[in-house]
Amino acid sequence: MEPMLIKLSEAYEREVDMAIMGMTSLIEPIMIAVMGAAVGFVVLSILLPIFEMNQMVG
């Protein structure tokens, strides 16, 4: 019975590993997009006041 349980645990472990890899591969592009949006927001929040000051002067 012990060898059968070991094989079963290995099969479940492979299944869980595959599920985790699948979820990770789906989450990775979403995280990249979210981080890109955050960086874009920070850049715009810094640059927009500078551009507005340029328009007031010119």
C-alpha cells in the first residue's frame, strides 16, 4: 500500500505544480501591465505640472 500512496502523492504534487505554473504564467502579464500603469501615472503626475508652468510662462 505504501508504494501506491507514494505514487499518488507524486501525481498530486505534479498536478499542483502544473496548476501553480499555469496561474503564474497568467498573472505575470497582468502584473507587468499594472506596474507599467503605475509608472506611467507617476511620470504623468510629475511632467504635467512642468508642462503647465511652461504654458503659463510662454
